[in-house]
Amino acid sequence: MVESLSAIAFFVQAAETRNFSEAARSLGVSSSTVGKGICRLESRLGVRLFHRSTRSITLTAEGALFLERCRRILCEVESAELELSETRQAPGGRLRISLPLVGMLIMPALTDFMHRYPAIELDVDFSDRLVDVINEGFDVVMRTGEPTDSRLVSRPVGTYRLLLVASPAYLAARGTPASPADLVHHACLQHKFPSTGKLEPWPLTRAPDAPEWALPVSMTCNTSAALLDVALAGLGIACLPDFLVRPSLERGDLVSVLDRHVQHEGTFRLLWPSSKHLAPKLRVFIDFMGAALFKGGQAPHA
């Protein structure tokens, strides 16, 4: 069993570095030890895990499938070791996290966390940019949508909906749209993704054979908070997450429109490197946010 775990560790490190020598250096063993361990693993499994050339190695289809299982195995082993060795140690140290700009709404939860765990130093980066979690050295990030990086483990912590909203003054001046087609006569405030510069589609229902709605653009912006300010100023209709506009809706500063024609549900997730063992500081942050921040699976009230 110990030999099998060593071979799995060799395999995972080699897959991540794409080089036996680099993997050996990271693990503090010789490159021949890594190579022989992986060869024995391939022999035992009866499949090739890597395509090898004189300059590089790449995963086979079987190797890519096996890699995800191996990462989970190593994470479980590391977590078990940490739980045993650090049961008496209070969580502490620096925790680097990235949150979307609208994540500033979770500051009450963050301050509660800091009161609960004063030995943990939070290094918080607010950005709508799609950060590279591993290469930029983040311990954990919060993002929306489905995870696309196979190197990360994710945990859903809440859901949200997109709504079309405008101020009563704007609707009084320009009229309230009765159908998505009416939006061509309105000022549309649109969000663009910071990573690609593409506009975020509005989740409007349409017939299966109908073309996508070509919405006019009155303003584009890569932060939802700025779009909220412009909508509040009566300058157009914006498509924004419900947790961001909820206070304005409750005060009557904004009104939602075309509710019957908007179909959307998004997911908030915490993501962290799968190769990173759950140190106490990371484990308590994930558990705390999952339990306290999105009680009942809903995004936070401001």
C-alpha cells in the first residue's frame, strides 16, 4: 500500500510538471525512482499513463482519467494526516483569498470569521478578473458558474438569480418593456467579462428556432457594482444578480422587469487547489463560509 501511494504521488507530480526530472526534484528523489515507480504502476494497471518523447511527456486518455482519482486520493491522505497531527493546533497563518467585486457584500461574514479565528491573517483580493488560483498562489477563491480547471476542487455554497432592473424614474420616462422585443427601444447597461471582454448574455427566454436577442448597448462595464450605480441613476436597464439589487428593490429604488421572460439560476462556489492539503486555516474557512455565509443555500443579504 505504501509503495502504491508513492507511485501515485510520482504520477500526479509528473502529470503536473510534464517532466520526470522536475517531478523528482519536487519530491526530493531521483528521476530514475520516479520513472521506475510510474512504470511499475503502469504495469500493475495494464495501461500506459503517459506518451513519452525525448523532450516531454503527455497524459494518455487513460492517464487523464486516472489523474483526477489520484488527486482525490492524495488529498484525502493529506487531510487525514493533518487531522491527526494538528488536532491540538489552533488554525492560524496567512490565508490568501480572491473574491468577486460584489463579494464585498460578504464583509459581515468575513469579519465574523476574523472574530472567530483571530490567529488567521486574511489577505483578500477583490477582483472580477479570472485569477489563476495555483500560479498566483491563492489558497481559495469564490467564483460563479461551473468550474473549468481540473486542478481545482470546488464546493457549491449558494445560488443566485439574474434580474433585469431599472429605476422607476427611467421606466416613467421610457416606458416599461412588456416583452424582450421591446428592449430594442431601451438603454441597455451591459456587463462584459473582464477575462475575455465579451458581453454577458441576458438570460431571456426565446423560441428554440428564434435568433438571440440583439440588444442595444448604452454602456458596457466589467463590474456589476458600477452597473448598479448607473441603473440607480435612471440611465437604463441592467441585468444584475438578485443579492446585489435586493436592498434597492426593497427600498423601491429599482424595479424588476420582464420577470416572466428571464430564466436563470447561478451557483456560487469556493475553489481551491486539489493538490493543496486542507490545512486547518483553509478547512475552517471553507466550512465557516459554507455554513454561515449562505444559510439555506442563498446568497447573503446586504
